[in-house]
Amino acid sequence: MKQRSAIYFLIVFGWLTVVLPILTGCSPAKLPQQYEQSNMQPRIYPDYIDVTIPVNIAPLCLELLNEASDAITRYSFGNSEIICEGLKARPDIDEWKALTSQAKGQSIQVEIFAKNNGKWVRFKPFNIYVSKDSIDPWLSYRLISPSYVSYEELTINQRCLENFDEACIVDNMLCSTEAGGQCVNCHSYQQNNPQRMQFHARQANGGTFIAYDGQLEKIDMRHDSLLSSGVYPAWHPTQKLIAYSTNRTMQAFHTADPNKIEVLDSESDLILYDIDHHEVRTIEQQPNELEIFPTWSPDGQSLYFCSAHYEYKADSTDLEEITMRAKELKYNIYRKSFDPDTKTFGERELVFCADTMNMSATLPRISPDGRWLLFTMGEWGCFHIWHHDADLWMMDLNTKEACAANELNSDDTESYHSWSSNGRWVVFSSRRYDGVFTRPFIAHIDSNGHGSKPFELPMADPDRHRQLMKSYNVPELMSGSVDLRPQKVASILKGNGVAVSYQSQYSTKEN
Amino acid sequence: MGSVLLLGLLLISLEADVLYEAQNQNLFLHTPLFFEQQMMKAGGFLTWMGSYLTQYFFYPALGVSILCLLWGFLIWLIHKAFPNTWLPFALLPIGCFLVTIVDMGYWVYYLKLPGHSFDTTLGAIAAIGLVAIYRCLPQRLAYTLPFTLIAVIIGYPIFGFYALWGTLLIGLLAATKKQWTVTVVAAIGVVSVPLLAYHLLYHETNMVYIYWASLPMYSHNGKQYANYYLPYIALVVCTVGWCFISHPLSNRKWVLFGRCGAIFLLIIGIIIGWNRNDNFHRELSMSHNMERQQWEDMLTTAQHVKGEPTRAICLMKNIALLRLGRDRKEMLTFPEGSKRPDAPFSIRMVHTIGKQVYLQYGIPNYCYRWCMEDGVEYGWTVERLKLMTLCSLLNGEPTAARRFTALLKKTTFHKDWAKQYEACTHNPKLVLGDEALSPILPYLRDDNFLTSDQSQLELFLFEHLLGTPNNNRQQEELAQRTMFYYRSNHQKLVEP
């Protein structure tokens, strides 16, 4: 009796889970024969109207936001088409790859039909331009809730841009206990190479994790001569050197300002870490300067960074004073020449003077061809992810002309950005949808530095980003996937770190 | 079943506020992503189910009814799994479940286990259920061995610790029947499956916690509070003992003695474990009234405090007096005090009623900030999403407000609330007439200060309102009411 019941259960279960979906899934969607034509474009999420995409990107799944009981979406190029039924359009990956390959250099047309009260309406079609330029196939980012002081689960993830595969590289919970949590941050890669990565872990089992061509190491970068361990990293493009800022960071909260929080450095300097020799040297440590955000030129012969001039009225660092005067913190962009053979730096030169514009420039990143400098501008300060006014700016290093990258910007925050290895794409952080959660956007940059309309990272479920209560932080493109498991990383972090030695400065101080 | 019903009635009559708060500090979303996020840890299905059922405490009687049904089902399962067990002893686990709910107290704000109120019951059903199925199988190795393996391999990802507990019981039962192979396999499974899951499946659980997956962590600021684990220890010890009862007792004297002993243990355990702190229950009641703008009810509750009230009660009482336009002197007719909250760990008001207080005082940024901080550290909840919606509306951030209402629309009981406030995002004029928001509008200020409350709610409020210009008359009133107590009791306002 029991056996027969089990057999009946298996039959019903099999029917529901295997046979029924196959039967119902076989019917291909068809375009409605009769419909009314609308002059309006559909409201969709994400906004993929007239965006430019790389040929190798995953399908752009979208959701119709207009009132409708049903919808049909048609992606077409020439005689090829993909038809998706339902309010969420989710093209098959293989069909999408075939379509984008055919449409390379041209555009896919998207038509959306919506059904309401038994009648179909066809919205005004829009295009998705398929660039001939491909993009690095992997994207790495930290997933973090947009909190201010507290944290719980933090992961550094990687996502294949050619499909929807996502995996965790680092998970702080493996090293966190109720007695002590661990924060992980500032992951970065040398020349988009996933085999050469570093990130920081703070508090419990803290240290700097460096992976270099299969060698894994935890570094204890704390030293009495340094303000802190290394913070914002910048890999030298060719040598086993990483420039870091060292920072004393604090936070204060607005009682009424919509920015809600201000993250400030009361002190900051620049250091250079030699991976092979575990040596740290100071690059910049000027007494009335707050140096931050190092980045290298592609040829490795210049180090760019941001610096704000600030003189304390008190005799020493006064946190209350700098909080009161937070709006005076205006960062400019500088550079210092670097001789890779002697490992010496030249004097700082001003590259972009934001403070004369009463603005503050941060996060400089240079395109692989060395011509374009992309950075973030806000009214003051250095932590622009919390500034609704923050925008991306582009500077032509040949002509020294800079302007807002209006094709990329929105009415809300645009911040952290990075270049693809071929210099034709940038990925950046934006809070344009709700001003709360950061999402990665990808935009094409042509050889003249002009950007195309950016598109949001495509997801298998287009609604996922509207449910996810985490932000994408520090999006970095990679040429491949990181071959590390979170458990392996945790085991390294739980060990002791190699202590660094502090050597003399690279450049002399200015009094 | 009569005992179960009695316990249920006690819960509804004495703990309705706690149960309502449990669902307020819970969140269940009808989305694949929510399910996926729960399943990222061992025992995720259990917490998913627990979160789902905790919603029903929106109507405490409904939630308690479901709980009683589950308890009744568990008693039946116990009878199937341990047929020689005396029925009164089957009530001991029920007593343990009850204690895990009624001794919660301020843990309701701090426990990081979703669906806690139901998790222990559901987990015990899983564990005892495994034993019951084991009992029903033909007692041959060809059946018992694969079942033991399946129980632990499939059970651990779904039920966490409770699957290990169930497998352990199976191993013990097998040992009593000298089926040593099953016992050894059960023991190996209990030890090794979590390790394998750590290395192969999950990356969100520290190694030190893999055997306690889906159990609550009674830990705060790095300190463990061991006595809260006693009901769980009692549960395990109880069931382990039952494994060794080979035949029912026939001696009537011993049966009577056993029944009386079981009932005595149950009553004593519940009395000792039951948190009946008056101030805590009044705080909950007043915060729920504040949520619904029931200012008179708040005053009634504050008026009848037994002994010295907490600062939270005083703060909420002051807000109610202000909203009702009562004279400042009426404040003197209420009990005043600063009794520390009845909890073994330090409680900061910013984690309990503080967010609502910030909102009522017209500082939505600080309400929003603490909702975000606590949402990240302790989990997203209905209360935090609602407050973030209201803060966003007051701040003129309709897209942010829509973000939160979109999530609340995916809950069971808060859709209507979400739709009401979603309408405000499309038509801001509705805010002017909203019962919850319009009283706060006069308190909003244009001037901005970059500062920090250092997690000291009342001190910050007092210093901010009296130390900055451009307060309106109402804010002066609020500050004066606090200052009245502050003058002679400054140190007591500093939260430890």
C-alpha cells in the first residue's frame, strides 16, 4: 500500500515538474495580428531604449511597466527575430548571441505589444545599438548594503557579462563571528587580470589579501609610521607595485540635507607597496594636504592622485573642526612622474584644478590608450557615492580640456568607474533609479571620448535589481574569472599576515 | 490538546503586543529572490517557513492558532516517534517552545534569526518527523541506512541543526536496538555533512557555526547569554531520554508521579522563563499606538506604569501630550523616571523606539539612518521599510519611497499600507492630509547640521533642539519637556 502511494506520488510529481512545463513551453509566442499603434515609447525597466551594447553581452531582459495584462516583445534584426511573451521579456541566450552577432555594428529593433482589456497596443519601437567592440567578459564588484556605519554580510562577487553566471569570491561571514565582524573592501586587479588581485579585510582577521599568479598572501600593512593600512589601491600596470592611500576616515550625519552622510578624511597620505620585498614607502605626506585615490597612467610612468589643501586652525587634527568645515574640502587632480627603473617619483604637477570651479574631483582613472581621464566631480569632499550631485567628467589629456560626460550622467549620483581593457567601455556606479541603491551601468566610449547612453547590468530576472537591498560597489572589469573560492580566501585570512617593513620616503616633504 | 489551547490563550491574552512586534520585526516577501537569499545558508528553508508564518502575528490570535495547530501536530508526531513516552512529557517540548517566545523580551529587536517564533517548532517537527518516519520503516538495513543518510544529507541544508538533531536521535534509537551500522553512519553524518556543506555548498556561515545553523544566537556586543539556550538544551535532553524508554510504565503510582512531575516541570519552566516585565510591554504597546496615532491610548498606558518607567515610555508620553496639544504642566501628572530596560545586555533606544521618536521630532534623516543601520545588521523588517517610506516622503524623495513600497506590496498584510503611501509618491499633496505625516510637517527644518548622535537618542535630541537656532514653538516645547527631567537627572539620560 505504501509502495503504491509512493508510485502515484512520483507520477503526479513528474507530471507537474517535467511534462507540463514541456507541453506549455513548446508553444512559440506570436505577434498579435490586430493592434493599435501608439506614438509613445514603452516604459520599461531597465531603461534599454537607444542604448549601445557590446556584441558579447548577455541578453537584455526587460519588464514592461505600463499597465497591461500581457505583453509581447520582439527583438529583431533583418530576418532574425526573438519573440518573448509576458510582461517580462527574457530572450534565450543562444538566440540572443546569434542575433547580436548578426546585428554587430548596427542595431536591433525592439517592439513591445501590450494587451489591455482584450486589445493590443504596439508602442513606438526603439533600438539597441550593437557595437563591434566587445567588452571584457567578467565584472567584479562588492555587494554591500548602503548603510553608514554597520555592516553584516559583504561579498566580493564576479559576474560573467556574457551570461548570467555569478559567483562569490570573498564572503566576510566566513571570518566574522558575533564577537567580531570583518569588513572586506577595495578589490582591484592589475590590468584587468583576474590572476592578480588584491583586497582589504578589516577588523576580525584583518589584513590585505594579495593573489599574484597563483600565489596567495595575507599582508599586515599596519605600521607606526603609517596613518593606517593601505586603503584605496592602484596596481602599477607592469611592476609588482601597488600604490595606496592611507586614511583616517570619519563620518558625520546631516540632520536635513538629502545627502544624509558625509565621509571625510581627517588625514591621508600616499604609499607604495613592493609585493616582492614587502616594503612600504611614502610617496606623498604633505602636512596640509589630503592625498587620496592614486591611479597609474597606462605606461606606468606617472602616478595620478587627488589632493585637497586643508590647514587646521587648531594645533593638531581636530575632527570637530574638519566636520564643521567639510564643505571647504575641494580635491584637485595631480600627477607625479615615476621612474620604474629607479622607483623614484618627481614633484607633483597640477592636472585638473577643481577648487577654482568650487568643486571637488575624485577617482581619476585613465583610459588604456592614455588619452582620456575619467573622474567624478561633486561640490565638495571625497566620498561622492553619497552625493546626489556627483557626476562623471572626462578630460582629454592631450588638450587638457575637461567637461561633464553628460551622455553618462543622470540627475542622481554617478561615481566609481573603471575602463575595459580595450578602452571602449566604462562601467560606473549610479543611483539614478531611486537615489538609494547603486547599480552598475556600462557605456560605450568612442575614440573621441564621446559616450553613448549607458545600460544597466542585465539580469536574468529584470525585476531583481528592484528587489535587491544591496548596492554594487567598485565595479571592475576583468579579462577572465577569478579562480578562488571564498573558503580558500577565508583560510588565508584566518592566518597571520606578513608584516611589512617601512622604508624611507620616495619623495621629499614640502614644508 | 487542552493544555496546548490553554497555553495559546495565555499567549494571546498576555503577549499580543510581543507577537505583533515579532511580525513587525520580521519580513517575508513573496519573491524568488527572498527565497534564494534564505537558502544561502543551511536551514534556510526553515527560516523561510518561519518568516512566512510569523507574518500571521499581524493578527496575534491567528498566528497563535497556527502555532497551537503545529504544537498539536508535534504532540501526535512525538507519539508516533516515541510510542512509549508518557503523553504529559510530550508537553515539555511545547513548554520549551513557549519559553523561547515569551522570554524573548528585547531580543525581539536584536535576534538575527528570521522567523524565530516559529523556527523552533518547525525545526522540532522536522527532527521528530524524521524519527517518526524511521520508526515506520521496516527495520532492515536496506531501508534504515539509506534513510539515515538521506535524513542528514538532504535534511541539513533544509533544516540545519534540527536535521542533525533528528539524525542523532535516529542513531540513538538504532543503538538501543543494537543496529550499530546505522548508529555509526548517523554519527559520521552529523559530524561530516556540515563540514562538506561548508566547503562545497555555503559561503555565508563561519566554520564555528556550522553545527548550529538555524538556531538563534543570543549574543550581543560580543557577549553570549547562555541561559537563553536552556530551552533548546532541555528539548534535546528530553528527546534523547525518550530514545531509551523501551516500554511504557504500568505501575499506576509511577505513572501518576510522572504526570505530576511533567506538569510541575512545565509550569515551573514557563513561570521562570516568562518575561513579564511591565515596562517592556508598555513600551511595545505605546509604540504600536504611536504607529497608529492613538495618542490617548499612549497616555493611558503611560499613566498606569507600575513603578519607575523607562526613558522610552517618558519620551513617547511626551510626544503624545504634544500631539494632543496638552499643557506642559500635565506632564507632571505622569510618572517620570529612567529605569534601565529589563535586559541582561545594554539597550540603546535608537535600536528600539528611537527611529519612531526621531520621525515624530521631525528629523527623518536620523530615523532613516537607524532604519538602514539596523536593517543591515539585524535584518530588513516591515517596521524599517515603513519608516523609510515615511522618511523618504517627508524628504521629498518619492522614487526612494516607491522602492520601499514596492517591497511592502510583496508582503501578505502590508500591501494596503504600501498602496496608500505609494499614492503619495505620485501625488505629494496627499502628504498634507495624511494622518501619520501631516503632524510631523511643522517640525521639519530647512537648516542642516553635520553631526552625530553617538547612539544617544535623548541626549542628542535635547542638545540639538536647544543648541541650534530656528526651532519652532513645538520643538521648543518638546525640548523643554525633556529638559524638565534632564536638569536633575543628567547622568541617567546617558545610555550605557
